[in-house]
Amino acid sequence: MTSTQSNAAAIRAFRIVELLAQAQQPLTLMEISNRMDLPKQSVHRLLKQLENAWLVNRDGPGKHYVCSSRVRQMAINMLMTTGPAAARRAILQEMADKVQASCNLAISSGDAVVYLDRVEANWNAGTKLAPGTRVPFHCTASGKLLMSFLPKQQRESLLKRLPLRRWTERTISEADALRADLEQTRKRRFGVNVGEYIPGVVAIAVPVMLSAQRAGAALAIQVSAQQFSIADLMQWVPELHRVAERLAQTFDAPDELLPQPLEAAESPLVLLQP
């Protein structure tokens, strides 16, 4: 293979990863072939190479393809360390100082939520929630919010495979109850956590919208229930939405959040133990 052919193949392979990252759900070989306007044989060969490099996975036993956890982690690392990260940190710091509550920015990654950044204020929960921490979907304000904005088919698929572990006595551990909570969350456009993950810690989260229907990230404030109630935090919802709009502008393009779409984790998921 000539150098020119190798370069063309590399570019096409990158385009496949890009397509999978942009997709709202896993794609079949035929769908990828049609979107790239390439023969199925060529796409299949590239997919095999990407699988061997741990950049693409099959979605379960089916014939659908998704980005691997390796790609998701690379995207998270880039978001945490590139130039806009400093601007996001400054915005989070400003919000944390104003509310006197811990403030974090989170995104979806596989079957969990990852903190891109976090500023702590009045935090005495005894649990370290540093940038890069993975937390559950079903019992965090950011997780439930991001989950509620997923397309229905993708949301149901995630619901079926999530281990709805009962972290506290307030955790929603029944699928039907969580489904109802997610519907309410999407309608009101903010998520709440009333001590469902860490005892005595309450939180509220709003979406960082990267397009009219796409919640690419979640902005949340967390605090001890002894300091603030959920009603107290809800007074900050309008301000949180304004700050979320500023955060959205720090992302170069809607496709920057490569960890979406969600897919099954390739290895056992390790979550922070409160």
C-alpha cells in the first residue's frame, strides 16, 4: 500500500470513529457505508482494523458498532486538559463562590457519568469527588438529567442494563419509578438528588445544551442538606441556566463531547464508593 493510500485509509478510519461518536445510537455496517458513501467491503475492512486497535466495539452480540471506552477516555482527557478547560474552571469557580456550594460539570461516558471539572465549597461530606470521578446515572442529579435527555430507545436500553444499586435509603432502585422520575426531569429541564447517592447531600443540575435537543453536559451544585434544602437550591435554577449557556460557548462545536453516544462498558464499571 502506498503512502497516499495509507493516508486515505487513516482518514476514512477516523471518519468512522467520528460518525459513531456523533450518532444518537449504534450504527450498522450498512448505515456507516451509506453515510460515508463507501463500499461495504471497504468499511468492513476499516472496522476490523479499528476493532483490533480497541477503538471500536460491537454493541453486544448484534451487528451494530459503537466507539470504545478507549475513545471515550481519550475524549474526556482532552476535554479536561485543553485550552477551554481553564475557561470552564473560571465559570465554575464563579458559580461556586456565588452560591457557596460545590459546583461541577459532568458528561455521559458509557454506563456512568464523569466529572469534567469540579470546584468545592462548603463540602464536608467526607467523599472526594475530583475531576475524572465516575458516578452513577440513576441516583445523581447530573446523571438523571443527562439520562432524561437521551432518545427514548437509547434511554430504555440504558435502563435495562444499569445496575440500580441502592446507595442510600432514598435511592430510586426500581426501573418504573426511575422512568417516571426521568420523564418529570426532562419536562422541568433540571435534575434533583435528595440524598440518593451520598447520605445528607442534595444537588440540582441543569443541562448544558449543545444544540436545541442535545444536552451535552450537566452543570450541578451540591451541598449538605443541613446547609441548604432542595427548595433553597431551586432558587438558583434560573442563574444555573444562564451559567450553562456560558459553558456551552466554551465547547468549540456540538461534536466536541465525544463520549456520547452511550454504549455498554467493556470492563466492569468501578464507581466511587461514598
